[in-house]
Amino acid sequence: MNINKIQLVVITVGVVLLTAGFLFFMNKNKQDSAFDTLSKSEELSNTGIRLLRENKDGSVDKLEEALSVSDSANQEARIKINLAFGHYAAGSVDRGLTLLKEVSLNEEYPPISRAWAINYILSSYLADLNNTEYAQDKIFTGEQWEDFLQEGGNHSTAIRKGFEWSTTLHSTPTAENWIALWYASRLYTDLNTETHKKYAELARERLLRGESATELVEFGAVKSSFADRAVGYQNKALALAALYQNNELPDILPVEEAFLKSIEIFDNDTYYASRTFVLMTRYLFAGFLAAENPERKIFIRSILDPMFDSEAGNLNSFLTSVNEGLELLPDHKLIAISIAQIDPRFKDMLIGLGWDENLF
């Protein structure tokens, strides 16, 4: 069974980055010694981020105040990105998007901040794939952004072009590995031999770039959020899975290692939002193994174990959408059924979500 997982991964990327991405900026201004002092803007910004992280009121007001007294382009860019998250969390999506676009286009801001702003803008669409009207009317409009949709011809290609722009400013694991996944996922379609070979090579090139970006993060040379690292590994795993299932990767081990690394990063994070997202990664991993190594029942069940001891809100919502026939996710009904045939607990969970017992 070929499992084209790109539709699921883009949803996962969007939700994770938009809810947890601001952690990248949380510790940028920590004091390095007892003699360092924080500026007024930094104090206000850290307070606003703490309130946002704790899901408390007042974060937007604090960040607005911090922005009004910021004293450098670097600081201003970081505050605007955090302020955008505050507006997203408060439901003011348009205001959040406007701030992120400002950062993405301002050449006075640090390239890494501009790249992250681009990543988050794209994620705001990836978190809601059905909202094509929003993408067309709000995201892919205005300077630079309107070019992606016109050149790409469709939203998926436009998103890839947006991530490619991001990587020209600063290479991040999420963007590099998402581009790799875009090319690798096309291998499931009916390509001629030349195009198949070209896309497989482009996927491998982006995976190498993703590895370099990840190494810089893990060696401490570049700051990053747990979200970028975990989602980067998840995208890497799915791109490798596509290569493996299309005979462009001889060994299954790199796929498993990338999935397990993503799970490890999520599991080691203390931020509450990561608890449900790691379950999505476990679902993806279990689905891949159910297709490739269904005889490894004990291992597959061990991957799923935490799913039945946790609050699985996002995963439940996703599986409910699959059951309701969301057109963007046709393969996932087969994936979910294949997992249910291996783990009866997962089957019971699906039935509890309204799935027809006769499907199993």
C-alpha cells in the first residue's frame, strides 16, 4: 500500500509551529551573567511571552508596549513575531498575518527572523488546508507573496516556493525538509523516468541541507524552537519514507531513526502544547510500519502506547475529519484501518470517535 502522507504532515507542521514556535524567541534575551541587565523592551517582551506561553490574558498588551520602546531592528523583529503569535492566539488572524508579513519583507531585519516569519505565514495556511479562500485573499497577496501563487499555479507549489524563499534567507530544518517532502511525495504520482529521477535527487539535496541546518541547531550555533527541530525530523522521516516506498532508499533504518528522534524531542519538551502533537507523530510512524512491516506488531503497539494514556485532542479531531471523508486526506482512512487491525486499542478509539465497526 502506498501511503502518501504529505497531506497529514502539512497539517501537523502548521498546528505545531503556530502554537509552539514562539519558544524559539523566548530565551534570546536571557542574561548571560549576573552583571547583565535587561532593557525595558526586553523585560516587557519576556513578560508578554510568558503570559502567552501560560495562555493568560495580557500578552498582546505587554508585547505592544515592548514594541513601542524597542531600540533595535533585531529586537523589533522578534517582538513583532511574538506579537503575531499573541494575535493568532486571540483570534486576530489578520493582524497576526500583517505583522509576520512586515517582518518577512523588511530587509533591515535579521535574515533568520525574516525566514521564521515566512515559515509561520505558510504554516498559518498549512494548519487549515480547506481555507483556500484565505490563502488566496490574504496570504498570497501583496509584494513578493503574490508572485508565488502566480508562478506556482497551485497552492502546494506556492507553499514550496515560499519555503524556498525562506531558505535563501536562512536555512531551517522545517523549511528544508518540507521542500524535500514536497519533491519526495511526488514520486507516488505517475512521473516519467527523467522527472522521477530529478525529483528524487532534489529531495535528497534538500534532506542534506536539512541535516546541515539541524547540525547547526544541535551544536548550539543557531537558536531554534523544539517545534522546528521536532517537525524538521518528522518531515525528514516522511520524505525518507516516500523515497523508501518508491525504491529510492535501500534501507528502512533512516526512516525509523528520524521518526524516533522527532518523538524524543517532543517527549522531552516541558511545554504543554507538545503533548498532543507527539501523538500525531506516533500515528504517522505506526502507519508507515503498518504498511511496510505489519509483522512487527509488538513494536507498533509500543509506539502507540502513550496514545491511550494522554489527551489526544488534535489527533482525535484529525481522525474524525478522516472518517468524515475530508477530500485532502483520502489515504488516511486506509492508514487508520491498517493500524486498527494491529492494535485493538486503536480500533476501539476509532469506534469511539464514530467510525463504523464494520470497517475493521
